[in-house]
Amino acid sequence: MNQSKTGLNDSFYKWIDQVRRSKSKLPELHEKLDYYKVKLIGYHGISYDQIGSGTSDKKGDENLLYWIDKINQVEDEINKTNEVIMKYQDFKHLLKEEQKIILDSQIDRSNVLVILKELGLKRSSYNQKKEEVIRLWLVYNNKGFSQN
């Protein structure tokens, strides 16, 4: 990133990176979850004969637990990723339209010149508005910590 990652804005840019990673990782996690569910469906369960005879298939039981554990891990990751994306969407909902465009340009790594033209701004005005978004995020983020 071209932005300075030092000082007060550091947490904002870390959050932007986290949102980017979450948005790109979510489809991969859903794919992985679907794969694990298919593997679990294909698992051969315990038969009634095994239950009645008192024997059990230790290897089969371990495989079942393995796939269930994998599914739980991926579901936990999906939940964490969704939390990041929801926080982004909640924050974005609080912004004015122009600020939303600037925030999205940070997330999508859009060309600044295209954004300047779209908003009809000069670079100095754009930078001021970007700093506004950062300040708003810092307030929003600190408010979130005080509520926890």
C-alpha cells in the first residue's frame, strides 16, 4: 500500500487489510465447508450389527470425528470472517455517499485518479475527505471497544 502505516492511522489501514482478506477469503471458506460436508455425507456410519455385537470401528469413528472437527473449524472461521465484514458494512452504513466511495476505493485499491474524476475532487480535497473517513472510523472503532 502507498499509504503511511505509522501513527494514528495504523489501526485503520490494518483494518482495511483485514476487510480485504476477509472479503477474498469468504468464498474459499464456503467452498472448503461444502467439500468437508460432502466428505462427511460420504462417511459410512455405524451399522446396527456393530452396535448389537459390541464391536466398534475405531478407525471409522476417528474419521467421523475428524470431518466433524474440520467442519466446526471452518464454520468458526466463516463466523469470524463474517464479523469483520459486518463491522465494515455497519461502519459504511454510517457514512455519507462520498465517504462510502472513498472507503470502498481503499478496500478495492481503486485508482485514485478515477475516484477523483468520479467525485469531481482535487487530490487535496480527496485526502481531506479520506482523513475524515479515518477519523470517523477511529471514533467508531473506539466506541466499539468501550461497549465490550
